[in-house]
Amino acid sequence: MLNPEMTATIPTQNANSQHGSVDPAEVAKFSALAAQWWDPAGKFAPLHKFNPVRLSFIRNEAATHFGRDPRSIRPFEGLSLLDIGCGGGLLSEPMARLGFAVTGADASEKNVGTARAHAAQSGLAIDYRAATAETLAAEGRQFDLVLNMEVVEHVADVRAYLAACAGMVKPGGLTFVATLNRTLKSLALAKIGAEYLLNWLPHGTHDWNRFIAPDQLKKMLEDCGLMILKTQGVSFNPLAWDWHLSDDVDVNYMVVARR
């Protein structure tokens, strides 16, 4: 249901075009909101509410995979992480606090500017880059963990984008991909409800035609040479007004894969 930070046929675009898998219209959309990333009562308020759930999931899954103690202060010291489509740094900063050497990348220079400024205020050393996945992959960059959270539904060529991201996962490393399922339930809740009834998100944030079913996403990740480890649903409880992990993947879900 969330994303700051998409027909059964996945949109495609020539990965060698000027923008690669980037959709300039989507970049412009979030660039216009760049100054609001860290306002918990602003346009990204739902993401601030959602963040603790995905942070806890990432921390616990990564700790198990890499043999680290999730209860320690900096359990991931010595490991590298790429937060692709980092936005204003809402995930990059807590990952840096957990000990990862973090690179945050976003196609929007405005988003990166916001992220850099906030990290400086927070005293965190994060390598922020205004760059696409294809650019980083062409540099031969690889990371122990690649976060790909709520991005795939905003790119022009999903397969090219995932191929670039998968190539940056070190052998034995992990990637987390979070997105929205393409169901009538997600249309009602993530699109119509979140944007037009509850006004949780700016109108036009999502294009339901770009949402991706879990089986489609997992097949594309496997085609990139990755092994699927887990598919995790995330649900919203309107009575408690909070998010929680669940078996329901009809709207929000996360896929964990390894190289």
C-alpha cells in the first residue's frame, strides 16, 4: 500500500536508452516531494509508520543469514549494503546505525540532496549517489545486502532493473525486494483507498497496472540467478492503526533472495 520511496505484462523499455530502466516521470514525481521525506506528519507519514516493521524484518533475516546477533548494537559491522531507490534515506540511516557500510542511490538528485543533508545532521557517514542501478552495476559495484524497497513498481523496465540490481549482490549475499501485488484488493486499498479516500498518499503516487504478482517477481529474480528464500506479507490493521507481518500477500509483500 505504500511507496514514497505496476496487466499481467510487465512494462519494458530498452535498457540501453538514455534513462535505462528509470521512468523520468516517476523520478520527477518524487523529486517534487523531496523536502518532505523526514516530516513524520507530511506526505510520507504512512512510510514512517510502516518503517519499523520492514526494518525489524530486514534486521532479523539478515542476522540469521550472516550469523550475527540482532540484539547487539552494531550487528552488521564489516558488511556492505546498497539501498537502491533510497529516497530521503529513511532506510539508509537505520541500516548505517546497525553497522552496515551503506551506499544509498536514487535517480533523483533532489532526493539525494535531502538524504545527504539529513545524514550530516545525524552524524552518519553514508555514501549517497545520484545514480541509477545500471550505472552502479556498470561500475562493478557489489554488496553483501541490496535493499530494493518499494521501487520496482516505479521503473520503466522491471527486468532490466532487477538484472542490474541482482548483479550487485555478492556471492552468498542477500537482497530484499518489496512491492505491491496486482490484485483487486490492492487496487481498492493501495490505490483508491490510500490515495483518494484516506489521502494517505498524494494522488497519482501509484499506477496499479505496474503492480507485480509475487510469482512474477520471484520468476524474474530466479532468471537473474538468485535463489528465493522467503516471501513475506505485510498487512495494515485499521483498528490498531499499525502494520504487522502476516501471511497475506494480496497487497504489500517482501521477497528475500540470495545469490
